[in-house]
Amino acid sequence: MTNERASEDALPLAGRDTAHLPGHWLLARLGKRVLRPGGKELTARMLADARLRGADVVEFAPGLGRTAQEILAYSPGSYTGVESDETAAELTRKAIAGGGRVVSGEASKTGLDDEVADVVVGEAMLTMQTDRHKAEIVQEARRVLRAGGRYAIHELAIEPDAVDDEVKTEIRKSLARSIKVNARPLTAAEWRTLFEENGFEVEKIGFAPMALLEPKRILADEGLPGTLKFVGNVLRDSDARSRVLRMRSTFTKYKKHLVAIEIVATKKEA
């Protein structure tokens, strides 16, 4: 077994067939390491806006551990990842190399004590939840945050705010078919309402193009060696190539309505 094959086998859901693998893990299997809708640039902006230096940071669903490494570069007071998938948890433990800890838990039920964090970070995971579960996760973030603590997210949004409900439903159904996850992105106004109704005050909203599978974004996120590896793997695997092209087609079809969003919200006093 080659090292590359061993690495692919170490990914979550490695045994699942290509046709049914969630889109983000399919891309990871093919060698893509930046799996956020706004790419490295929006993640960097979100982390800077979250003010991490010296803070006790909790990250929900760290996945491959890429953002965890960037969090540690800010010299936080502590880092705790909360991951429900043990394979992903182990990937993050390896990525942070003793720079923090990763515990088993759900984003909506972390098992952490009350008010243990100054910052909670979450990327590309709230979008995949139902409206009810979104609220549960935001409430859990509020519970583990200290007074004045910040919840920073990087997610997918639909624009404009006044888009017809029929269009939103069409977009959500198309995304679910192509990425094999029940994605439910919100408009910026709906994201704001979600936070405000669950005990937060929004202090920052930023946007970036949703260009996850555009060549320029792939090159910017992965670098030339990573891009060549990803493209080579896509070309060699016809089933995976078909899935990637369908995802890209969906993203392109709804390009004028899909955007990556950054939100930093502060816990309000009870």
C-alpha cells in the first residue's frame, strides 16, 4: 500500500462508495485539503476577526485539522476540538501535534463545562444542519462561552436576502443531490436572525465568492503541487470525476445566489 493510499484509507467514511460519499469527504479523498466555501482567504479573515491570541478556543467539527493548525498559529491560551467522528478526531490530533486536545462529542452536545471558552470556531458544518439543529448548536456555543465570548463561523449563504422561497428550496435540493448532504444554507439576514434569537449580537459579517471548485481558487488554496495531485486523482477516477463535475455544475448554475459568509458574534449578557 502506498502512503497516498494509506492516507486516503485514514479519512472518515473511507469504505463508502464514491456515489454516496458526502461531497467534502469525496474531495478530501481526491487530495483536496481546503474544504471551506470561501477558501483559505475567508478562513484567515474570520480567524483574525475572532481575536484568538491568548484566548481559550473551542472548534466544532475540526475535520482534517487544517483550521486547527491555523488557530494554533495565533498562540491561543488553549485549543479544544470537538469531533463526533473518531477518524476525523485522530486526523486533527495528528495535525495539531500536541498543541491542544480533541474530545469526542457533538457540536450540539459537546460535553464541555459551562463557560470554558473565549472563542468558538465552526466552519462548513452549520449549513448542513436542519434549522432546529442549527439553533441547538448555536445555543451550545453560547453555553460554553464566557461572558463576552465570540462565536466565529465560515458557512454558505444564499443571496440576496429577498430571494424567493421557491428559489431557496430549489438551491437546497440541488445541493443535496450533488453533494449527498442535506445542505440548508441561509441568507445573511437569516444567519443574523439565528444568532440574535439565540443570545448573540452580531459584530461582523463578511463575504467571499463561493468558488470551491474553480481552478483559480483551487490553485490559491492548494498550491501548485496540491492542485496537480487533486487534478490527477480526478482524471484517474471516472466515478469521482463525474461527481466532481456535477458538484461544480451545481455551484456554477447557482453562482449568482451562492456566497461564502463569515460571521463573528458576541455572547450577550443573560
